[in-house]
Amino acid sequence: MTQPDHGGGGGRPVLIHDPSLRDGHHAVGHQLSREQLRAYASAADSAGIPVVEVGHGNGLGASSLQVGRARVSDDEMLSTVRESLVHSRMGVFMLPGWGAVRDLKRAIDHGVDLVRIGTHCTEGNLAERHLGFLREAGVDAHGVLLMSHMASPQRLAEECVRLVEYGATGVGILDSAGQYLPGDVAERIAAIRAAVTVPVMFHGHNNLGMAVANSVAAAEAGAGIIDACARGFGAGAGNTQIEVVVPVLERLGFRTGIDLYKLLDAADIAERELMDTPPTIDSIGIVSGLAGVFSGFKKRVLEISKREGVDPRDVFFELGRLQAVAGQEDLIIDVAQSLRAAGGAREGSRTRV
Amino acid sequence: MTQPDHGGGGGRPVLIHDPSLRDGHHAVGHQLSREQLRAYASAADSAGIPVVEVGHGNGLGASSLQVGRARVSDDEMLSTVRESLVHSRMGVFMLPGWGAVRDLKRAIDHGVDLVRIGTHCTEGNLAERHLGFLREAGVDAHGVLLMSHMASPQRLAEECVRLVEYGATGVGILDSAGQYLPGDVAERIAAIRAAVTVPVMFHGHNNLGMAVANSVAAAEAGAGIIDACARGFGAGAGNTQIEVVVPVLERLGFRTGIDLYKLLDAADIAERELMDTPPTIDSIGIVSGLAGVFSGFKKRVLEISKREGVDPRDVFFELGRLQAVAGQEDLIIDVAQSLRAAGGAREGSRTRV
């Protein structure tokens, strides 16, 4: 070791959860093939990544005309990845409404090891039935909160307590819009840690260039599970980059149990086989992060802004003020039209940050 | 504002220094044209970026067969950017040995506003004559320390005191290898701040995904000047991304005086006009950051490792242990051959972090 051991982690283990084959699907229109799934899952398994999550970007049962049809069915994804994993656990993600109990049953039949049920950050109650079903079935089930920057630390902690009551064996928060800075993450993870005894998870996005720093802040605040993807392969500006955050956590004294060289190999395979180019932070990514709006709005915001002759950045900031969430895409037209009526921007761009 | 004002900066001004047209040259073999220089300099000026630095990647006088010949001469670069700037100051960079006093005179004739003299982190004495010349000439001159992770905070502070004695009106450190984590930066900036009264600068690279977080840590520790480039355009894994760090600093309560939308426009122009693709963090970038080796070694390490049949990652880590610096490229062959003789890696990859 040429570098000093900062020792911040005190040798505490952190479990790395890899949703490259689920969140990455957002970056390629849900078009990964069985060969691609197999190539990456095998490499991740070799590296010793503890959990490999697979699925449509929006989770089990979500493949549809509305959010995009996956190239490969849920059944095929699960059987392919199951065959490729020797050591790693197989994870899936489900949003109630998109997926249902029948999808959970199918995942169990395919030998899933860990199911995450996701809801909007203030709607943990929507996970009650599914977490209950999984508890009865004896399957490890975590409850996770999306767009978590829209709720206070205290509210997030209360939702997590509820998720544990429903049966969650782990809880956590997603920075779906890539809006957090490290202090925000530390505060929220600490609040949740103080409220529950199950492991706490953090899932970052890189819109403000802070995905790695936010993940470190989460681990330092007591998160036991950190999500990260190969080259950051994921929605919008991408996720926490797994082959970066792992050695950084190790340098700070945390233990991941992952082999660095094999992890770098897996990331090289992901860059070569799964994606056109690794994610970068473009101007819309920055604005959606600052505004706290899910980057999935990007395509429609750009289309509608062009049609209405308004600045898409103004539209994003206004959607942020209105606390828009997925499913409220109709708001984009209203916002763009009212901006046009008001003659463009409502206030100077400098004051918006 | 939809986001809380964290207020960490207490409204303190931070001066953003933009070396896109100098450090970015490393990413394109020093081949920017006059039209490209003009397009970006004008956009940066419109956005209100205080300093626009231009030149060959290795600075004034460095265009050569050894490190690459620039497409445009120093004279042409300086006259082109000078014509394009109305509000921004024009900066240049010089490494004694590559550049000389005659190059400084030429830059002064072209109306340069700010000169940076760079040396290896423990060799500030090499800047004495040039800083003295610039002081006599009445030109704002900063002394900056390269590969600064190779010296202790105390040693860096001592070197900076010396630079000020020579005439530097500002001092600072470059994380040339992208090796720092935020705590490292905070410690070093604080030590320098305690030792000098002139403004202190930090220049980051993104090898460990920490360029933005490190720059924030520098500002919070009292750095008054932060380097950042459009889309991170710079050597290796790239620099701190300017259009990201500016709104992040503003959100934390610092003031940059830069217009966000015009800054985003400038970055869009840079992505479209200056670079093939924005920098991303590849496996060699990560390893060079962890090893503390300048990423400029990459090409030769890959060539020699292939020829000798050894793992280039082992070569990087060994070069790091040997504290290799630019100019010591001959070490690569020695290291590769001794690794081959030893039968490959000297120890397990997991222990290297």
C-alpha cells in the first residue's frame, strides 16, 4: 500500500449491491440481450460482487409500451442471470402497480435471493402487501424509497420504520434525481439508522458529480448497503461507479470483499459489451439534478420545450418547484405553456441555483 | 430556489479559473484550432468566467516532438484568445525548463493577465527566477505545485511560503494524479492557508470520481481559487467539471458571479466543438489515481506492458510505490521487466488499494 489508510471506516464491512443490469437498462431502452446479461453477470460473480440485480429499468412487470418494452422477458432475464451466478445473490426490483404478486411468485420460482420493493418516498404504505407476501414466502425483501430528496430526514425515517413493520429486512433511499450533496445524504442516513435496526441502503445518481462522495458519506453515516454500477451504467447522468467507489471505500477503511482487478475487468466488459458510451453529465443532467426532477423526463421536456419555444432548463426548474414526480408527465405541457405565456423565464437563471 | 441554502460558504466569493483550453489540450493531442479556441473563449467570457487559461497542455514553450507539437503556436493561441475576451482575464501556464523567460516576455506582449509557474511539489525553488521576473514586470503571477499528493501538508505549506517570497501573488496545489479524497484536500489547503496570506488555489482531476467533492472541500477549507473545465475537458479522467462545480458551490453558499445558463451553453459548445467525447473514468484512470501516478504515463505503460507480457495495472502500482514522476518514463521498462522476471504481480490485487 503506497497510500495511507485513512481508517474512517474502521474495517466495517459494506455490502455492494450492483443494479447495472436493471438501472443500466434505462440507458439502452431496456434492450440488453441474454448474451449481454450473461457476460456481465458472470464477470460480476467472478469479482465477488455480493448482489447482482437484473430486470427492466422500472422493475418486474414494467415492460410495456408506456415505458418501453424490454428485449428479453422477465422470465428470460431471471433464468439467464440465475445460470450465470455462482457466488453472487440475484436481486430484483419491483414498483407496486408496475409489478404485482404474480411477478414476485415468478421471481421466487426462478430462485431470486433478494427482492426490493420501491415506492415514492412518502408512500411506503403501497409496499405493505408485497413485503408481507415476501415475508410469508421467506424471501429476503427490502423496502426502498424513491425521489427521497422530496421528504425530510424525519419523514424518511418514519417511512422506513413502517417498511420494517411490513416485513422489510432492509430499507433505504434512492437519490433518483441525483439531487443530494454529501451533507444531505449523511443527515438522512443517520436519521434512518437511528430509527431502525435492519441494514440501510443508499443508491446514488451522478447528476451533480457527487455519486461517489455521496456514497462514501452514506457509508460513513452508517449505511451498510451501497448501490453502484459498472462505469455508472444507469439512468440519466448514471449511478455511482462501482469500480471507483469500491477502492475508495477500501482506502477509507471499509471492507467490501471484492477483488479489485476482477472488478475492473467486469467494468471493462460492461463498457465494451453493454453500453454505447459510459454516462457523462450533460447540461440537462445538471439541471434535473439541481431541480430535483427525475431525468426520465428529459426526452419529453426537450420535445415539448422545442414545440412551445421555451427554454427546457426553465421547464425543469419549474417542474422542480411543482415537485413533479414520474407519472405526472402531463405537467410538462402545462408548465411549458405557462412559461411561454409569461414570455419565457420567470426569473433570472442565476437565482435558480 | 427549491433547494435549501446549506450556507456552508457564508456567501464567500470563490474565483473560478478555467484551464479548458490548456489542460483540455492533453485530451486532443494539443490540436485545438484557432476557431475552436475562439468559440470556447467567447462563450466562457459571456458566462462571466473570471480567468480563461490557454496554451499547450504542458504550457508555454512546451510544443515539441517529445510531448507533442501543438497545432497552433503560442503566439497564435494568445492572440486568438486575447481577441475573444472582453471581461475574462487571460491566463497562461508555464513549467520552467519547458518554457523560459523569453516565453513569458512574449505572453506579456500579448497582454496576458495572469501567469502560473508550475513545479513539482517539492521543487518550488525552480520557480524563483520566473516569479521574480514577473514581479519586476508587474504581472500577476501564481506559483503552483504539481503532483502535490507526494508531499505532506506541512511541506506543501513551506513550499508555498517560498513561492510567495519569490513574488507569487497566489499559490496552490494540483492533484495531478487524481489521487486525493476530500479529507486529503481539506488538510492540505488548511495548512497552506495557515502559512500564507495570498489566495490559495486547488486544481482537481476526477480519477477517483472526487473532483467536484474535492473542489468543494478545498473551498470549504479556504481555497479562494478553484480550477474547473467544461465537461471536465482535461488530461486522463478529466478535471473538475466547471458547469457542475459552479452551481454546487453556489448551492453551498459560495458566490462565483457566473451565469448558470450561459455556463451550461459554454459547456455544450465545448462538448460539441472541442472534444470527441467528454472524459470518463476508465480502469487505467482509476489505477493511476489509486497509485498516484500521472495519467500521462498511460500510453507507454500499455505499450510496454503488452510487449513484456505483464499486467499494466501492476506496472502502475509499482510506479506509484517508486514515486515516479513525469520525465522518468524510462522507469516503466525497468518496472515491467522486473515484474516479468518475478512472474507477474508481486502481491494479490486486493491488498493494493
